[in-house]
Amino acid sequence: MKKTYRKHSPAFKTKVVLEALKERETLSELAQRHSLHPTQIATWKREFLEGAEQVFGEGPVVDAKAHEQEKAQLHQQIGELTVTVNWLKKKLL
């Protein structure tokens, strides 16, 4: 039988982890309430705590590849606008 995996949103994971950190319910109780396995909550909790120091780090975590793509796109746009401005200047003179 093939296992089906559910994809949970970051907001949902954060909500569950924060509830787990409050320790008002056991992991088993939380898991039952959210239809999860207690091990999954423990994993999310560990990942959350391991990444917590980044919140107070030197700055926001940036996806370098996405940043470079955006930078290249903006440079291209600047080049196109420069050509347009120069063409318009010549037309006005």
C-alpha cells in the first residue's frame, strides 16, 4: 500500500510547534488533535529550535539564488529604460 503524504503549510507547522512549546498538552494529545504523528511534531519542534537563532542574526535569511535572479532582472530593466530614455532624448532634440 502506497503512503500518501500531506503537505502542511509553514503557518500550520508554526502553530503546532508553538502549541508544543507551551507544553499545555502532551505531544500525543497534540498529534491526535491535529491528526499527526507525535514524531512529526517532535521533528518540527527540533527544526524550529535549531533555526531560532537566525531570527536574531545579522539579518534576514535570503535565498541567494533568488536574490541574484532578481538583481539580474533589475539590471536588465535598467538597461532597457536607459536605452528608452536616450532614444526619447534624441527624438526631442
